[in-house]
Amino acid sequence: MVDEHGLPWRPYRSVRLDFWDGLRLLPGSIWLPIVAISLLGLAVYLVNEWSVSRIRIAAESVNRTLGMQNEVIAMRSQLVDLESAQRGFLLTTNRRYLAPYQRALPDLQVISSRLRTLAANDSEVLEHVTKLEELRGLKIAEVTASISLTQRGDRANAMAILRTGEGRKVMDQFRAGADGLIGLLDKRLTSLREEQAKSLVLSRYAFAALALLTLALIVLVVRLFVSDTLRREEQRYEQEHERRRLEVIIEDRTRELSQLSTHLQSASEQEKADLARDLHDELGGLLTAANMDLAWLLGRSVTMEQEVRDKLGVLVRTVTEAMNLKRRVVENLRPALLDHFGLPTALEAYFHETCQRAGLECSISIPEETEPIPQSLAIALFRVGQESLTNIIRHARARHVGMVFEVGAAGYRLVVSDDGIGMDPEKVRSSHGLAGMRHRIVTLNGTFEIRSTPGTGSRLEVLVPFANSSAA
């Protein structure tokens, strides 16, 4: 079963594909590497996020540990200032030594509060902090007692408290506890920094792996792009090759059709010439003989009845009309003027007689003398003029027709114009009569041009060069 073009018929089915259909149509060599790289990229991303989270947690721990170290050092420094204020006041009883003591008491409370807040979730550090706070309390109590006694004038007991050495023992224990806590925190800082370094290295490895996966994905995409480009180029080459092959076939078929059309036109003109010659010679001879016999009978019809003479007159007029009809048919088939007097005279006579018979005004411009025109060119130009005038009479509704034939430097030029309703450009392209005229001129390597718009009339211009016309 075939369609209107002679091709195998297939039932038409509208197909609409979505994104997932497109994925299913992809070969495994394309989507498997993409899926694998995507999964690896997701895994690398998760590892990187985990390492970044570890780095962030370690950084927070480092900041908290450094904060605890700073608070312990600050507490130790405040206690040292407190002890210095105690000794200076006891030795000199100068109240300016009480200023560090008075500042240290609230500062120690704040430092202790901050340190306990930082160590709230760390039982080991909190135990050390509790011991330090106990020692701090003992030291503050010892300093406060000695200063109070001195302020009350009991300097001897105050110095006795100082000489007992309990305050020094408490301070030494505090320093040892503080050094121990700072050492513990230093170890933790070292461990946290090592963990940070490891996490940072892991993050760098993750970034490197992600970069490699990105590079692999880019390489895969470039490879797919190159493959697609090569495939498209191959398809383009195949399409170009097929297009050229079809162009060659079309040119061959067009040339064959053109040659066939030219042959048919030549054969048609030859058949018209033969038919015109037969009509002119044989039918013309018969009609002439019949007309002569009728004239002889009419000359001897004086003795006949009036009715017979009337019939003979009618018969004479009928034969005369038949001869005129024969002449017009012969002229349409093969104008005798074209063969005997040339193209300009034949065109002038045809346009003048046809326009007069159709009731059209006609203006004609032809050269007075021309060189002999090749027969094939003459009949082609005459047929173009004949067909154009026939179209004007049938379709243009014109009142005036103009015809110009001239011989210029470029060749023979024929122009036929009218003031009718014009032609639709679509009809100009689809008209078989105009296509036939165009073919006649194109086979002579001439140009055929029609300018027309609805309501403004039309103008046909033909130009055939001398060289090609002579060759024809």
C-alpha cells in the first residue's frame, strides 16, 4: 500500500516523549558513567560536609579550651595581685595597696563564673576548677583576715597569720593546680589541633576528589559533545550528499522535462504548420473551386426562379465565410505573414486585427526595418505575443492594449501591456499558460518578466539576446 507520493504507507501516530523517556532512550555507555560520577560526587560531598563539621566542632572546642586557659591564667594573676596587695598593705599600712585587693575580689567572682560556665559539660575540667575555687576561697579568706586585722590596728596578729605560711602553701597548691589544669588543656588543644589538621586534610582530599570528579564529568561531557558533533557532522555530510544527489536527479529530470517540453512545442508547431499548409492547399483549393462554381451558376441564374437565385446567394456567402474562417484558422495555426514578411509585420497584423475584433484600443510600436529573425525565435516571440493578448482579452477586462517590439543592443525585446484589472501574484506563478511562455523564452536563454498587481494592469516584457537567438 502506497501514499500519494508512491512511498510505502505507514499509519501516522502522534508521539510525545517526556524527559524520562529521553533518559530511557540514552545508551548505557552515556548514562551509567554520569550516574556513577554523580553518586561519587554525592559521597564526596557528604564526606566533605562531615569533615567540615568536625573542623567546626574542633574549632569550637579549641576556642572553649583557650577560653578556659585564659580564665585560669587570669584567676592566677588576680590571686598574685591579691597576695601582693596583702604584703604591701601589711608592711606599709598604706591604703593604696588595697586598690588591687578591692578590684581583684569582684573580678575573681566573674572569672570563676565564666570558668565554670566553660567547663560545665566537662567533668574532668570541672573537678580541677572546683579544687581551684576551693584554694581561691582559702586564699581570699586568709588575705581578707590579715587585712581586716591590720585595719583594726592588730598588726601583730595579722603578721602572725602571714608568718604561718598557710597562705604560701595555698598559693603554691593553687599554682600547681592551675599549672596542672593548663597542662591538661594544652594536651587537649594539641589533640584538637591534630584532629583539625586531619579533618582539614580529609576536606582537602574531598575537594581534590570532587575536582577530579568534576574534571571527569567535564571530560565525559566534552566527549559526548564531540561525539554528538561528529554524529551531527556525519548526518550533515550524509544529508548534503543526499541533497546533492537529489539535486542532480532533479536537474536531470528538469533537463529531460525541458527537452521534452521543447520537443513537444517544436512538434506542435510543426504539426500546426503541416495542418495550416494542408488546410491552405487542399481545403483552400476545394473552397476556391466551390466558390468559382457557385459564381458560374450565379451568372447563369437569370432564367432561374427567384428562390433558387436567393439560395445560390446564401450559398456563395456561406462559402465566402468558410474561406474567411479557413484563413483565420490557418493564420492562428501558422501565420503566413510570419513566414513571408517577418515577425514585426505578423505581430502588427495580429494585434491590430484581434484588438479590432475584440473592441480594444491598441497602440503598436515596431521598427520599420529589421534584419531577418531566425525562424525558431520568430515563432516563439509570436506565440508569446499571441498568448499574452489572448489572456488580456479573456481575463484582464482591459480597454487599451500596448505592444512594443524593438531591436536593441542587448537583443530582441517584446513588451505587451494593458490597463486591466491586473493579476494575482499567486496566479502568475501557477498559470500554465504563463509557464509555457516562460519556457519558450528560457530555452532561448532570454528573460521573461511580468509586473502586475490587482487593479493596476499588467506588463509583460521579454528579452532574447542576439547570440542565443542566432544559435536558435
